[in-house]
Amino acid sequence: MVNIKKIEQFMKSRNISRTELAGILGITRKTLDRRFDKQVLLDKECDILIKRFDIQNPVQIFFVDKLRNK
């Protein structure tokens, strides 16, 4: 499960729309909306975001389930 609120905060702080984020990830806006609704992103999409935006602590955003289970 992905922390969508954290991603949306991240997007807002960098003034990135969902349409722009979808383009960065190489998916359509509709696909991004579905993934946000399900709170999932593919591993390769997480990697793109981590590298492109130099995310320092990706665990808090992309590995929410793993944190909850500890």
C-alpha cells in the first residue's frame, strides 16, 4: 500500500499536477487515478519517483504496509 496523502503533499510542494505525474510515470491520467484509488503503484513507478525527485525516505511513502506490520 502506498501513502497517497504523502505523494499528494510531495506533488503540491513541487507544483506537479496528476496529469504531469502520470506523464512522468509513462501512464495515463486515468491509470494514475485508478492506482491512487487503490493506493498502489508499480515498483518501477516508485523507482522513477525516487530517482527523479531524489526522495530521501521512500519507506514512509511507498512501503506503508511493511511499516504497519512491524
